[in-house]
Amino acid sequence: MIDGGIMGDPVNPELSETRLDLRGVRCPHVVLRAKKALRDIPVGGVLVLECTDPLAAIDVPHFVNQTGHALAAQEKRDTLFIFRIEKRR
């Protein structure tokens, strides 16, 4: 995967998750990139964000609530924050 790139399953995109590597990207750019990536994901699809900015722990859940999507999971591994966003609309 390329830094800041998006990966999905090109053969069966509706069954895949899209992973966005945002390590080193600072908020609000984390949320802005997530918003842009969600445009290309079908309803029911999953966007996985990998971030290192501690403010993402506040900004991403707030963004998900404000936009009507679902935060399926949130995890912290050392300095890495991982969010699974399910697109709802």
C-alpha cells in the first residue's frame, strides 16, 4: 500500500474493506480524507483508518456520529489508532 493510499478488493469491492493509511497525517486532515474516501465506498462498506494523531481518537468518532455512519470498532496499538467505519448512507 502506498502511504495515504486506499486499498480495496478490485474483484469484489462490495465484500472488501477499504484501508486508509493516515500515519503521520494530522487532524483535521484525517477526517477530511476519511470523508473523501467514504464517497467511493458503497453503503454497507467498511473504511478502516490507521492514524497516529492522538486527536483522531476524538475527531473520528465525532465525525462518524455527525455524518450518520457507524463506528464498528476503535482500537489503539501503541501509537497507532485504528477505526472501522461502516458507511450507512
